[in-house]
Amino acid sequence: MKKITVSAPGKLVLFGEHAVVYGKPCIVTAVGQRMHVSIELLENKEFQLTAPDVKINNYKKPMLEIGLGDIPKEVLFVETAVKNTIKSKKAGLKITTKSEFSSQLGFGSSSAVTVCVIKALSELFNLQLSKKQIFDVAYKTVLGIQKKGSGFDIAAAIFGGTLYFVKAGKKIESLSVGQMPLIIGYSGIKADTVILMNKVKEKFKNNKYSLNKIFNEIEIIVDNAKQALSTKDFLILGKLMNKNQMLLEKLGVSIPKLDTMIVASLQAGAYGAKLSGAGGGDCMIAISSIKNKKAVENAILALDGEIINTQINAEGIRVE
Ligand code: PMV
């Protein structure tokens, strides 16, 4: 039977997390590590999923029950993406996922797997979905599950490169960015994005003025970073990272482990450093001169942080 494999990159947010949920822009880059999804059409009308990275081995249910009943959280994004993409449940689907990055890193594995499933179904059923249409189905899928989120990770997985992004895909602008001396340190702590978004909302429940003030400052940082990226001014980018980090601390989403990794990076000579993503764990990023890169990496390693080597600006979704 017909079979197709699609891959999409993970992501790393450079500037503007959290504010992007409230309509401000952010900058996100696609990373070299990819998610791969193969889908084979089956004659029996069964939905089958094997996703070894999240310990799902041959999960099965009738196609007619897609989206119904108790769905394990590791299956939720794939199953909901199928439900939202194809109306006809005449053929069965055997889906296999394979990730080049751990779902613990915060590289956006749920979004990457969602866009891969939608793209693969579009190819198999000749739906001819455009990138924007894939974005819309994927965003609907993620919102249906998480209830909130900006969709920047979905855009990175689909379009690749480095993007200036506004919530729900209102703006998806490709930035011309070369390689840069970026260091990524994994804290070893898994963060829960939804919990952190709720934490920000709760903290500023009675103080909308302060929240808006912080978000307006983040917006200026993002716009300045867009400019500095185009001129490859790493020193300015570092300063902007530090400012962004201060505001993320005000939002209450940084944690001591990330703080110490960030401070150690700066002491080792980085131009700037900040957390990347929701906070509460996952990764931090730093930018330095080429000369100081090794020292910054060693400073992170000395704190039991893990260095994640990757390329940025990776290619978006593609059929393999
Ligand atoms: O935790 P991550 O890497 O998925 O990043 C979350 C970033 C937020 O701005 C907090 C949420 C979002 O959907 O934009």
C-alpha cells in the first residue's frame, strides 16, 4: 500500500517568548534535529501508531473511533491531527514516528509531529494543502489540546529558517540570518509550557498594567533583535538577550538552575544569555565570540548542564 515519510525540524525561540502569546512578535529558528513521520495506508480500517521516543508501541483503534474515548497524552497530537485533516475514514493508517531529539528538550516535538502527520496525509490523500493551510490545521490541533499557545513552533516546523512571527500566523516573515556563535544549554529539567503560561496569567491577574509594560518592552527587544540579526551584530544580540532575560525573570518564569547557567555563561565571556521557551526548565541560550565559545560551554557543563549541538536556520517540512 501507499507509504510516505515526512520530516520537520524542531525549534528554538530566540526572543519574545510569552509576550508572543499576547500578540507581540517573537523570533524563532528551526534547528537541525528533525522529527520523522511515516504513514502507510492500510486495507483494514485501523489506526495504528508506533512512537518509540515516547514509548508508544503499536497503539491501535478503529479509524471510526479516532478522537474518541480516552487517548493517552503521547498519542493525542497525532490522533487529533488525523481527525482534523481527513474526513473519510475509509482507509486504515499505520503511523510511525522517529525523533532525532528528545521530547524532554523543549524543541517542539509535539508541534513537529503534528505538522508531519498533516503534511503526510495531504500527500497520501492528494489534499494539496499549502504551508499556510497546514499551519491552520496544526494550530487548530494544538489549541484544541493545549487551549493556548502562539503557534510559533508550528511555523518553525513548517517554514524552517528563522522567522519573525506573530500569534496564529498573523505574520510569518522569513529573516535572512547566517550561522552565529550560539550556545544551547539544557537544564535537565522538563518544563510544562501550559503550566508556565498559566503562571504568568495568574501572577499578573490584578496587574495588567505591569504585564503590558513588560510585553511592550519585549516587543522593542524583538524588533531590535530583528535588526541586529540582519547586520550580524552579535554583541548587540547578546545585550538584547540579557534585557529579554531580565523581563522573563520579572514574569516569574526563570528558575535557579537556568539563572546559574546564564550567569556562568556571562562570567565565562558570553555577550548575553537567556532562557529559551516557556522557562521553568528546558534550555537556555547564550551568544559569544567564537573565541569564548568553548569557555562558555565549559561553564555550562560545570553546572551539570548539557550542551546541545545543533544548526539553526534548518529547512522546514519536507517529503523524504
Ligand atoms: O516551551 P516552549 O519551548 O514550547 O515555548 C513556549 C513559549 C510560549 O511563548 C510561552 C508559548 C507559546 O506558545 O508561544
